[in-house]
Amino acid sequence: MQSLQKRLEKEIYQNSKVKIMESLNWCVPVHTIEVEYKRVKRTKMDVLMKMMLISFQKTNINTSAQLSELLMVEQLFIDDLIEVMRKSGLIEKREANIVLTAKGKQQLEQGIFEEEQDPGTHHILFSPTHNNFLTGDIKPASEGEELLQVYRYAKDEKKLAIEQAILLDALHQSNMEDHEGEELIIISEIISSTEMYIDDIPCLEYIVYNEQEDLFFARVWNTLTDQWDEALETQLNEKERLRWREKFL
């Protein structure tokens, strides 16, 4: 921690017009959430599947043999694709005939086939104080970090209530979706979310005074994200600028 402090102070003092008036160390609570989600593989619909769906849409077909004869394609291929489309919810049996579902009509119109993949899980980090998700690696605690005070404006909710749409958006932004050639594996739905644990993330705060501009401002280094934390700096600037002026001047 001392080497980090020296590096940050050196960076701040690159501006010769500023002076560090005070430095503090504290921690901010961050929740780890395990999210289980559904995935689908999205590909350009191949010609045979498209021909089969069009045939189901325009012709009364009730057996794979009938369709095999119509399209002049081996019945084995027809059977395999019918099973894939049935499992994917593109077709169904209705009054003895095979017909398209609403999902089947939509994908035929788009020319895109979506096939469900095995579910996945991912851990995401949420900070109530930031009211946002953070990106970084939880690091082992260094000596003395367990004694740090909690950030004076921390919001620590024992039970989070995050909407599934927000969790889904967080997963979309975490670069977990794979794009290979014409195949795209996307996260389609949240199955469940479970709060795993809460970690106290050390932060380094500096109260800085610019003599030339007669301006106080905060710099806060977040050891989770390994960068200056603009959200926490803004909180401190809005809440404490007047107090800094009264205290230090």
C-alpha cells in the first residue's frame, strides 16, 4: 500500500500548482452476485432449414417422408432438422400437420436461426455506493486493511433488489458474448441471481488544493478498478468542499 501511495502522490504532484492537504484510507462495500443465464447461438439460417420452414408454412405436411420426397433430400437429414426445429420451438404439430410457431415465423422472416445452448454462470460486482456495477479483480487483503473504516458516505444494503433487465444489461456489457464468423452466442435471459458475499474494497483519498485557482478537490483511487474513481470524487466534492475550505484555510 505504501508504494501505491507514493506513486499516486507523485502523479498528483506532477501539477506544480497543487498541494495535498490531507490523505485518508477507507473501504467501500462491494457485493459479488452470481448470475445464471440462458444463452442462444444465433446463425444465418441455412438453405435447407429455410426451404423446410417455407414448406411447412405453405403446404400441409404431416411426415418427414412427405417432406423428403417434396424437397428431394435424404429423410435422415430431414428428421434431424425437424428435431432441432421442434426443440427450438420453431415448429409444432397441429391437427396432424407440422406448422410454424410464432417464433418460427419470426426467425424465417429474419433469416436467423437461434438455438439454445447450455446455461452459463458469471460473477458480477455491484456497489450500492456507486449504484452501479464495477469491473475488477477482488484482491487478497493486505496487512492492516481489515482495520480500515468504511467510507463515510457508503450505502450498504444487506439485501440487493436489482431488476433482471439491469443484470442482463450488465452481462451484455461485460464482453462475454462470443462472435465467431457468422455465429454469435448471446445471453438471452436471466435464470437466477444469488448474492455470494460482500468485500470491503480499500480506497485512497486525497484532498488537494490548487493555489492558483483557489480550488479544493478530491482524488480517490479505487483498488478494485485500479483507477481514479470519478463517482466517489464527485460525491466528496459536492458534500465537503465548503468544509475543506473552513478546515484548511
